[in-house]
Amino acid sequence: MLDAEVHRRIVYGDEDALAEVYTSYSRMVFTVALRVIRDPGAAEDVTQDVFAYLWDRPLSFDPGRGTCAGGWACWRTGGRLTESGPSSGTATSRTSRGWPPPS
């Protein structure tokens, strides 16, 4: 769950908080992306982009509307899959992290 405290930490740039969310939900995001695009490399790119989006736009998740980060991650994955290409410019200097592939 992405509770208000973890969300607040992400808003203030706490990379460990983002890592907690990534560890909890990256496998689910990767699986959804892989089922749709059937390309493991592209699914990894989508996974990275979803969490880069949260890092760059932490206010896109509103903990006042619910605490289920999994629901937010699935919603963002669907949105990401409808965009053109797996890396359509969501990464910024704040997202250049070299995160590991989902495990």
C-alpha cells in the first residue's frame, strides 16, 4: 500500500520510499505490460516509465482517493501502454536511476 507517509516521502524526494513502492509493485506492472506487448525488453521499459512517472509527478497519486498503489500502478501502466513507444520522454534528471529489472 502507498500510504500517506510513503507518498509524502516520495513528494519530498526520498528515493528509499520510491524503492519501497517499486519493490512492492514492479512485478505486477511488468506482468501487465508483458501480457499486453509480449516483449520483455519493452515491458521492462514500461515498468521503469511507470515508476519514473510517480517520481516525477508524485501528486498524480492522491492518497485521499484511496491507498492502493497497485490500482494506481495498473492505471498508469494502461496509460503508458497507450502512449507512443515504451520511452516517450517520461524520464528526467530525477529519474535517471538505473533501477533493476522487476524480480
